[in-house]
Amino acid sequence: MKTYILIFALICSKSIFAQMTLDTIYANDKKNVALFFPNPIRQGITGADHFVFTYNREKEQYFGLLQATPGTESNLLTVTKDGKVYSYILKYADKLPKLNYFIPENESIGNERSKEIKQKPEIKPVDEYKSRITYFQKVSEYLLNSKPDRISTKRKKGIKLRLQKMTYNTSEVYLVIEVQNNSGIDFEIDYLNVYRTNGNKKLKASFQRLQQEVIYKYKIPSIIKDKQLKRFVYVLPKFVLGDNEKLQIELQELKGNRSVSLKIKF
């Protein structure tokens, strides 16, 4: 935001010693650890990529979900709607002592306040939304123009579905997807969904498939004509795949029975 500058200051209500003895929260990649705050979450940041804290950025909610993969300890900094700041040490553990943390207000390490330079325009929700979409567009265009990684490919009945790139950026993950049609018939897209799967589909009792939210779609076509190749980007909230989890991309034809399912194990 070139038109204004925000200067953040923390007014600490606790002693320095209290801040040095932060509580520890444990997480892993097998279960979600829920953190319930006394006020809606406005911002949550982890200090390392192997810890992921997700919360609803579109609609105010009081809780967020924490997951982790093995790695060194880190920290979580959370700011709630009322300006209260909360800070915790994060550690990975195979066995979790707790799955739900109800954070009391007195655990806040201080308050946030912003000092604005004169003539700063008021930021309306619609402006924030437009700014966010513009950012997604720029990152997506950059990824489409960069060298593909070609992570995994599935071909079926002349339709090729390929995951070219998977990139983490701030609180989102970007999937660069390619679809090529050599079937002799135009392919009209009904849907392309992304799932996290766990277990064996043949063993229905242990198999789980969770559809992932898609925040933004960039340049996805409605139809892929014969002999045509299309590349596009899906933007999803950041997530961590567990040891036994796979990423699944499923492409379904509209007014037809052709479908392609690509499963990726990282």
C-alpha cells in the first residue's frame, strides 16, 4: 500500500519475564489442534512453514486449526479483532497432550495499536478484497510463466491431467494445473476438484476424502477443444499433508461420462 504507511506498536501488559515463559502448544500431521480465542481472529502467523495455522479469513470466527510436520520448534503470533496479541511456542509431538485449547483473555501479552500518517484513506472491505484478488492474479501469472516442475501426470481416454507446480506463498498454496485434449472430441468441464485423501479406497471404513476449499481460480477454461492444451492456477488455503495422505485432483466432463483422477503422494 504505497498511499499510506502503518506503524504497529505493541503495548505490553505483562512483564518481560512473563513473555519469556510462553506456553507451549503441541501439534502433528495426524490430528487438528483447535485454538479457541475470546475474540474473533484477525491475523495468525507461524514462524516456520512446517507449522500451519488456518482460520477463516472471509468470516470472523473465534477458532483456528493448527497442524505440523516434524521439525524444530517455532512460535505462533495471533492478533484478535479487539487488538489483543497472543504468543505461544509451537512444538511437534507424535502424541498430543491436548486437542482443544480455550485461550483466556488474560493470556494476552499486550495490545496492538496503529498510528497512521495524515490523510490515510479508510480501507473498506471491498478494497481489501480487490487488493487480495490482484495479488493472487500477479502470483498466478508469474507461476504460469515460470518453468514447470511436472510433479505428476495421468492420461485417460485421450485426456491428460497434469500437476505442473505446487507452490506455497504466505498463507496460500498455488497449484499450476495442465489439461490437454487429444481425444478427438471437445471436453467441456463440469468441475475440477481438489481433495486430501487418507487410507485405502478398497477399505471403505478407513478411507477418507476431504474436498479442499478453492479461494481463487485463474484462467480456468470452460471447454478444452480437441488438440488444445490449457494451463491454469488454483489458489487454496495453506495445508500440510500427513504421512499417509495424498493429494487428489479430479476432472469431470459436463454432459458426459469422461473423468480423470490424478493422485499425488509427496
